[in-house]
Amino acid sequence: MFTLIDLPYAPDALAPAISAQTLGFHHGKHLQTYVNNLNNLLPGSPFEGLPLEEIVKKADGGIFNNAGQILNHNMYFTQFRAPRENNAPKGALAKQIEKQFGSFEAFQAEFVAKGGSLFGSGWVWLSADDKGELVITQEPGAGNPVRKGLKPVLTFDVWEHAYYLDYQNRRPDQLKALWAIVDWDVVEKRYTD
């Protein structure tokens, strides 16, 4: 049985990028629903007892959709911390971003453009291949780059429930605001582990 993850920060810690109200609905209601749905679908299925990432890699239909949303949201919620000015990566990830995109600012612009242009609902991801090369992907619905053999390191949620209370239809504004709250230590660990 899967459980709702605990947030590593207070409900109002991410404001103004993400309000306490949005966090309450997004984590406490949307994510809880995916957890409940998956727990109801797993008994008797071939995926019962498998780790979440394995379910996402192998499942389809309702099991995939709910497992994918749990994995995606778990990664999303655990990559944030209180806002910081001039928030940017350091270490191996920063060097790889510089190498591939020319600058952190160029990477941010491409990431926001991909997130802003994804039709409908889904996720924008920064992932690494088996050589450590970075790739930005748009994943519709519950998509996750693990299904393509990539290692996901950073994601922004572009489902409307992630931003509508705070930003209404201004998805790119929400994407730009999230840079201030990324916990680059978490993202670096995902990249280097």
C-alpha cells in the first residue's frame, strides 16, 4: 500500500511561488486521490507489491495513470524549499547545464518554453541519459521519462490544478516563479546518484 508523502516544509513555505491554498489542494487532495486510486487498483493485479517506479515503467491504463501521478508528484513536491534569490544549481549539474545549454539562463528559457507549450496537461522534465547528458522532455498526462530509459532529475507540473488558484491561465508565469524555490541540492543528488 502506498501512502501520501509528507511535505519537507510548512504549507506556506513556498509562497509566493506556490500558495498554501494551492499546496493544500494539490498535495492534500489531488495527490491523495491518486494514492487512494492506485491502492484500490493494485490488489490482484500483476503490479501488486512492485516498487512505484517499476509500476510506472511497466503498467498502462488506470494503474499507470495513478502510479505515474504519484511518482511525478513525489518528485515535484520533494524538490522545493523556501524561496531564495539568485537560486541556481552548483556542482556537476551546473557544469552539464552550462556545457549543453550555454548558460543557466538559456536552460531556464528552454525549460519554461517547453512547459508553456505543452498542449493540455502534463509535465516538463529535465532528465539525464546513461552518459549524464541532459534532455528536456514534455510528458503529457502522467508521463515520466523513466519510461524512456532516462533518469528524471527536475520536473515542473503543468496540470492546471498545480497553478490555477495562484496564476489562473498564466502557466509561463507559474513556471518562471518556481525557479526561486527549487532545492538544487535535491536535484543535484538525483543527477549524481
